[in-house]
Amino acid sequence: MDRRPFRPLAPGSLIPVLALSLALLLHAPAAAQAQLKWGLKPVQKTASPADDAPDKIAAERANAEAGKAEDQYALGSRYLEGRGLDRDYAQARVWLSRAAEQQHAGAQHWLAVMHRKGLGEPANLPEASRLLLLAANQGNPLAQFDLAEVLATGQAGTVDKPEALRWYRASGTQGSAEALYRAGMLLLNDPAVRKSDSEAHDLFLLAARRGHAKAMYNLFTLQSLGRGVKRDPVAAAKNCRLAAGLGVVEAQYSLGLLLLRGEGVLQDREEGLRWLRTAAAAGHAQAKTQLALGEAEARGDKNLAEATRQLKRAAQAGDSKARLHLGTLYAAGAGGLPKDPVQSYVWLELAAQGGEAMAAMHKEALVKTMPKALLERAQEQLRALTPQAVE
């Protein structure tokens, strides 16, 4: 996780973030709204050896037996985690249940986790959902996140994406970068919720500022395509580099291409090839192909032309991945091919029709740079290659 100090927003970006914070506040449940209004945060305790001392545990037990919910929760958590006491799921259930009956949100959440995972007894997802809702309504951010997961996946029998989005937002307002990221993904891709590229961008921005690597990569894709925000290749490249440095393989591949092309960054073929090698070593198939062609081109390899011909033959035979590779090569003028946006558009569109999601992204970025006349020519060529329906 990125441990660098938080950098304040630039003045020009403060207004949209304040607007987003207000929107998130309005969507949060009452208890979460109170936490936001008064600035309350979940208490983060740093464990020390004294926390597990026998006399401390004995005091917790005495207080728990006297009916104090916080100590019942503490004792149940010890049994659940095996912290200071031997792990005992039966005892964990006993003490967490007593605290949960007194409306202790933390105990309700832990007990829900036990029901959800089947710890000590068979899983009981309806009961887990009931307890998560109780804890979430009290503003427990972990319960809010887990409840959103249950609703998004239908683990309790019913899928409710809009309600999942509401709870992801609520958890995100209290600091969960993963919740912000999940909410953004729903807004970006899921037809069950009201799509909003702009809100997804803002949620990814907040998650990225909290060190979420995949959110950084999604910022890159939105900023490079101009989806939900003005197209900004320089900002996109910066976020791509951050995500690549944090190990996101797709970002490593994309950064390699950006450096080879000089898109949003100064062109640097050597560094571009290094990032492609990193992505290829992680198993990224497209990076392996681009790397082979890029290295052959850098060496002036006489076999480069033959490698490109083989790629063309595979693309013409209907191989969607080959079509994607060919389209990106034409876009960059790499692999011994001329820079040709028309050919790039055709092959990327064919690859997208074959199910290659990255092809659709590359094509969308390409279209934003193409003059109308070139785009019309590309669409005409595509129609000539694509069988037309018989009326």
C-alpha cells in the first residue's frame, strides 16, 4: 500500500470533491451521516503485549459476565481470533451473541461473519444478512461493506445492486478505499444501477488518493478516453505509472505502450520495453506479443517483417487477440507497420466484436483523435469487411 503522505487537492479540484462528499452524505444511512457530520472515525487500536495480559483478560471476563456489552464483544473477539485465548468458535458465539443482543455493532458484525462463513456451525446467510443490516444501520463501516458484498452477489438469495451501491458509498464515506472502488465499478459497468461515468471517476479519485492501485488504473482509462471527465493524456499517464508501480499488470502493459508511443509522456522506447517485459513476466499475453515485436524492431531484426505477416494472417483468420495486437501496432506505427489510424480502427473494432474489452478501450481513445473524414473512411472499410444482414 502507498504510504506516502496525503497531498492536498489543487484549488481547482476542491469544488467537485466537496460536491461529491455532499452527494455521498445524502446517500449514507442516518448513523453514517452523523459520523460524517461530526467527524467521528472508527477507533483504530494498536495492539500491544499488555492487551493480551492474563489480568486484562480476567477483567474483561468479569465485566462480560456482569453484562457489559463492550467486554462481551472483546471476549468473543478473542475466542474468535485466538488472541490471548485458544480459538473457540462456540465460546465466541456465546459472548458475541450476548453483546449483539445489546445492539453492539461490532459484535453484530463479527457474529454475522461467523454465520456467513459457517464458523463453528453451518453457514446461515439470512441471519448473517440480518445482523449486517443491524450493524450497518449503526454506522459500522465493515458491516456496511460486507452487507454491500452480500447484496451485490446475492449470497443471501437476492441480488440488489442499487442497495449494494448505497452501502458501498456509506462504507466509503468512512474511509474504505475498496468500498469506493467497488461503488465506482458498479456505476461504471453494471446495468442494474444508474450509470454515471463522472461519479465513477470521482469515486476512483478518492480511492486512489487512499492508495488503491486498481482505482488509479481505472482513472487512467477514464482520463485517457475522456469518459466522465475531460480527456487528459498527461494525467492519465501519471495514474497509469502509479498503478504500474503498485503492481497492476494491465497498467504495466499500458504504460509500456504509452512510452513506446509517447502518449501523455515523453517517448522512451527503452523504458517502454522494460514495462512490457514486466507485464509479460507476469503472464500478460498481449504484453508478450508487443514485447516480441518491439524488441525485434529495436534490433532491426530482419525477421520482424515475417513476425508481422504472421500476426496479420492470424488476424485475417479471425483471431481476436491478433486483431487487437494488429490494431494497437497500426495506432502506434510500431512493429514495422506505418502509423495508420484507419487500419487501426478496423482491426480494433473487429477485435472488440470478438469480445476483447481492451480493443474497445483503444478504439474509443483512437476515435477521439481522428478527423471526421478518416473516421468515415475507416467505417466504410469496416462495412466492406463485415457481412451485412439480409433484409
